[in-house]
Amino acid sequence: MDEPVPDEVAPAKLTPPALSRIESAAIARRRRGRNIAMLIVLAGIAVLFYAIAMVKIVKPDLGAH
């Protein structure tokens, strides 16, 4: 009762290569930059929603036909 062997055998566990201190710092800088950009976008959306809500409260008939 021989079982068929698959053509491709998946490796047990692949570990990423060790990064140098310079590479780690570069990755951290890029990640920090993306996080700051995301913060700016989310804050902008929050301010936009707040402004829309304030305009609707102050002038509730705005946009009504």
C-alpha cells in the first residue's frame, strides 16, 4: 500500500532572512511614513465628516429642493 508522493513538497517552515541594522531601520522608516500618511488621511476624513455635520446642523434646509 504505497501512497503517491506529490510532485511538489512544501517546505516545513520558511524563515525570513536576517536583516541588517540598516535594512531594519529603512523598513521602520517606510512603515512610519505610511503610518503618518494614514493618520493624515483618517484625520482629514474625520474633519470632513465633522464639517458636513456642522453645516447640516446650522443650515438644515441646505440641499433640499
